[in-house]
Amino acid sequence: MSEKFLSGKIALVTGSTSGIGLGIAKCLAQSGADIVLNGFGEHIQAVHDIQSLGVKALFHGADMRKPTEIQDLVDTVEKSWGQVDVLVNNAGIQHVSSIEDFPTEKWDDVIAINLSSSFHTTRLVLPGMLQKNWGRIINIASVHGLVASVNKSAYVAAKHGLVGLTKVTALETATTGITCNAICPGWVLTPLVQHQVDAKAKAMNISIEDATKQLLSEKEPSMQFTTPEELGALAIFLCSTAGNNVRGVAWNMDGGWAAQ
């Protein structure tokens, strides 16, 4: 596998202005892919980071709750550069509440962004992939696509649904050069998770180190975070020829969380 084996290919990564999405986008860029970024956050630095790796970068601010904006995202990519070769569905949000108190609008938002957006991007890029008989669809699910935790009903439902969508997509493309798989991370050290650690430390009047240990000990036997770079390396494997017959897998990278 050459270092730039994705050279000439276009990768669309949703939710990619920071954290997991940006980490995966950087790995794809290092392998030669031109990158389409998307997200709510500040994007100028993310675009610069990708361009500094010697590839093209394009940002589109589609609201992944809205199918019309997702359509515009894919249309813009195809008009600007061509058909998408690698799709990474990473956009996601979280809301924590018991079922009886869960705000219905938050439920709708979580399902729309964490599940429905992946259906819309997939249905829109598949025709181009089928035309070329090559493509990679990687859905960033979660260990919560395999197991559950209290007070995360919408997130767990969406991520379980995303694993199901992954399997159906893999079956429908099984005799083609297109593969579809899900990656299921446990705790990943992103700015969002660091904020949770900081909040826990402040609330309990303990050190950041102790708060980190407590967070990990609740779920993750390895007692270490997965990194965006590790997730990116797995995505690169799935894009490679070595991943040609990996289809419909929900691959957890969770430090043993789901093994308990």
C-alpha cells in the first residue's frame, strides 16, 4: 500500500471541524485524498490544517438535520470536484436525560444528525460510487451502537440504528467494489470529552488526573482514551485493498468496554 494510495480521490467527512472527524480527515489527507469538511464549528483552521498536508480542502456548512442542505452539500462537491469516493459519516451530537424528561426536540435533533443524515449522505453518494464500482462508506457509530447507558436514549437508539444501516448498506453493495463498515469508539479524548473531564473535576473538587481516571474506570477497562489518530488509522485500513472484503462490520475500538 503506497503512502498516497488515496491520491486523486475525494473524501467527504461530516462533523469534521474538530475532534474525531478532523482527526480522520487528516489521516485521509495524509494518504492523498482531497477533503470536504463539514460542521457547525470554526472551520478556517481545519481547512488550513488539511491544506498544509498537500491536498485540496473544501468546507460546506450544511446543517445535517436538514435533507435539503445535505443535498446541497453533495451537489456542491460533485460540481466543484466530482463524485465522492470516501464517505465518513461522523456528524453527531449528544443530549443526556431520562426518557420521561427527554425534550422531544432534542430527541428529533439527535436522531436527525446521528442517524438520518447518514442515510441521506449514503443515498446521495452511492450512485457515483456504483458508477465507478469503487467506494468506501465508514460510519462513525459508537460503543453505544453495541451496548447502552442510562440517560442516553436518543444517542443509543441512533447509534444502534447506524450499525443497522451499515449492515444493510454492506449487503446491498456486497458484490461491488464498495464497502460499508462502522467504527464504534469508546471514550475518545476530544475537546468535548475534555470539557466533561474538567466539569467532573470541578464538581467533585478533584484533580484533572483523578477525574480522568474516574471517567475511564466507569466503562473502559483499558483505562486509556482512544485517540482520533487511532480511529483515523482504522479508517485508512478500511479504505485500503486489505479492507476489500471487510463488509458490514461494527468494529469497536473501546478499550474492552463492550467485552464486559
